[in-house]
Amino acid sequence: MKKIVLFFAMALASLGCGAQTVTPDKEGMTLNAQEWTRDVVMGWNLGNSLECPKTETEWGNPKTTQDMIKAVAAKGFNAIRIPVRWINHVNNTTEMAVNPEWLARVKEVVDWALEENMYVIINSHHDDWYDRNPYYSKQEENNRKLRALWTSIATYFRDYGEKLIFAGTNEITVNWAAPTAEQQAVQNSYNQTFVDAVRNTGGKNYYRNLVVQTFACSPYHGLNGFTIPTDKVEGRLSVEFHYYDPYEYCGSCTYYYWGEAYKNKGRILTSSTEKTITNLFDRIFNTWMKKGLGVVMGEYGVSNHFTNDDKQTQMENMQYYLKCVVSEARNHGFAAFVWDNNAFNNGTENFGIFKRWQNMAVGNVYFLNGILEGAGSEYVEPQNPEEDETGDGTTVWEGNALLDWGDGLQLSIPASLFEGKGSDVRLILSYTQEYNDYDDIQLFYGDWSEFVPYTVGNQSFLGDFIPSNYYYTGTGTSHVTAMAFNEAALATILKKGIVLQGHGILLNKVVIGTPTGISTIFDDKGETITTPVYTIDGKRTSRTLPGHLYITNGRKFIAR
């Protein structure tokens, strides 16, 4: 009997702050992680308020009121992310118990959102005692404190229903540099500590959906270093990333135009287009959602920036960018929360939508309209677009060979293999990225006279194709890339053939073939469709058949 008593005493002590666990309570906790994220139509961040260092008005925003939350909900937002800094509101840094006054204040804002029937996230935000110290030397201490902190928070909100969820950390980073293996490992340990702490409080927290983070909330670091925490329940975890890409357009504001749709208006980044978002979100879906995780895009946005000579076009372009991001998030079932810091100037860090000092008047109608337009898209399960492009064809090489300039494979493909394939012929490469430092695929004409021009997706290339720039992926990731040729290039190929070489690529297969579908799709009005198209049962397609029903951007149409 003494051993049993001692066991329970130790278990209670391990929870931190003397909190006691209670029996798991599943009543009303029916939504799994993916159902929760798909239910978020439009999410909004209460930015620069409860995460201020000491008081929520410290960074120039007014104290949050119930009318503010009502105003956000009235414009169509059905979810809110409430960033919260806790460290300045704990009794002491050993016990990490949060002051009752601060818990009550956070509760007040949470309750206002729930009264509007909104989905709610609260997190730990700007607690830099751990989020700027992802080192082994601090790991044990920080995990102890993080366990105690989340035990305190979770115990307080234990009886709340399923619309409230917790996010364990925020943007853990060291000067925004790429993480080391040590830093990735420490971030992963924080995620595990958070999940264990909340589950151990029992009650509804045992089944509550929880959100864990990639390093720096970067999707790219996450795809190459995030470890899914173990959990006591299935299907109740989501992974969080943030999206301000390309930063040169969204953050530093050195570009004023974005996307293929605006390439004739001014200088754009060719490395980031509409296709870039689709490719990345497809990869996130295939990496995490297919494993049962939900996906939360906890922050996204573009800072308001324009030049006086073309302001109208640039404002419309920002609206278009937000539409593209939100539409792809909705198409993939991600919960997307726009960052709003109540700043409306021209330049960096101006993400404002609602004017909090002016009764929540809409201060940037372009931002709001872009989100509303994108939110019209509804979730349908995406199909990997790379699988759509492989098609049928002739296998010209298959194996496992490294491209390493003259020291690796240099594959010669004779012109005769392209004969009779038609103008839609593709060179289809299956491969794996081998090096983070530099990867490249080069196509020369068969006599090595000059580079071959070609397109991948809707982007044009001359000779060099760098997978890490196109797909935003790193070492160990595999792709199927289909390269198409214009009339002049194909005519030269039919005379000279192709030589393929490169660096940092493990080549697996090369096929000459045609795509499975047509490249141009028309809706029932005869207009070209540039957004993803799905069959009625939710399968992504690159081909439509006249008279059949399809879906794009959340609406149905009959193809001509």
C-alpha cells in the first residue's frame, strides 16, 4: 500500500505546480484535428496585444474589448488566434504558476470569442526564456518550466469545449538562421513536453486538439526536421507553420508585384509564383495531413506597400496574393490565421486590417477582400500534382546514379527517342535531392552547343533547374519533374538530342512521354481556369471532359 501511495505522490509532483489530473472527459470533444482545421473558414490574429511584454497596450494598441471581437466575427472571421506572453505574469520562475488576474484576462477574451461561436487558439508567444534558447544546455531546465507553465494554463481551461485549442510555442529561432540538428532536437522536445503536460491534466484536455510547431514556424525547416510527438490519443494533433513568402514581397517590401498574373505590371520574383504556393501546400499535405495531422497556418500576410505611380495596381496585387494563399489553404484543409497588428502605413510591418482605435473600421479593404475571395474555396482532398504529370511514355534510363558534373552521370538522350511523340512531349525526371548546399539539373543540346529552354509547370527555364528553389525542399526529398519544350527547342532536339547533367541529384528514372491531361482547362463559360480543378469526388485533375461536373474555388461547373 505504501508503494502505491508513493507512486501517485510522485506522479502528481511530476505534473508541476501541484496540479491534479482528473478522469478524461470526452463529452463534446468530437472533432479531430483535421475536422477542426477544415472548419476554420477565416482566421484572424489579435496581434500585438496580449503578447506585449507587460501590459496589452504597451505596443500602442487599445485594450481589447468585446465589441472588437464582435466586429471581427461580423466580417466573416469564424476563428481567432490569441497570442499570449506568460512569463511576465507568473508568480515565480520555478513554479511557473500564472497569476490569477492574467488568466482571468485571457479567459475574458477567449469567452468573448466563444460567444461569437468562433474557434479559438491560445498559445505561448514571445516567451523568450525558451524560444531564443533552443540549446542542449538549456533543454532540461526549459522543459521543466514549460511543463509547469502549460500545466497551469491547461488546468485553468480544462473544462472548456472543443472549440478552444492550445498551441505550445511560437517562432523558436536563433537569429532566423537555418537550425542546427541540436536546435531542431530541442524544439521537438518542447513539443513533446507540451503535449504530455496538457494530456496529464486530464478532463477535456485529454481529448483537446493541440498544436505543435516547426522550428521558427518555418514550413521548410519543418519538412526537413520536425518530429511528430507521441500522443495518448489519435488524431488530435496539428502542426503549425507561418507563411510570409516570398519575404521580399511580403516582409521587406523590396518587390511591389507578385505572381504570374502580374508579371507584365512590373518586376516580380520568378522563384515565387502561384505554383510555388500550390507545390508547397501539396507537399505539406502529403507530409503531415496524410499522417493524420491537422495543419494550422498560424500567421500569414503581406505588409502594405506601394509606390505612388501605380498604387491601385499594387493594392490589387496584394489582394490577389492573399486570395491565392487563402484559397490554397482552404483547398488543402489548412486553418489559416491572418496577422493583423493594427498598422496601416506604407512599408514593412504594416499588416493592419481593422482600425482598433476607430471602432474596428476596415482600414485595408484590399486585404479583407482578398481573404474573403480566397475563403470561398472549400476543402477537397488534393492529389499530388507530380503524379498527374508522369503520363505514359518511353523509359530511356532507369537506375540510381548521382549527378555530379563530370564526376557523375552525364546522360545522352538521342534525338530518335523524341520522334513521333508530338508537340506535347515531356522529359520526365524522377530523382532525389542529395545535397542542401547546391542542387542543379542542366539540359544541353546533344552537341553541348547551348542550353535547352523548357518550362516546368508555368515557369520558364534555360538550361538550369534548381529543385530546392522550385519546390522549397532539401536533402532527402524526392520529385517527379516534367519538362516541356517550345516549338523551336523541340525542332533542335529532334536534330541534336539532349545531354543531361547536374549536381547534388540522385537520378532514378528518365521517361520521354506525354502528360496525362491537357494543359489548358476551360469552365462552362469557355474561360480558362488557372486555379486547381477537382472532380466531383475530390480528385485533382489536369483534364476535363465536356458535359462532366467539376469543382474549382469552391464552385461547381460543367466543362465545355
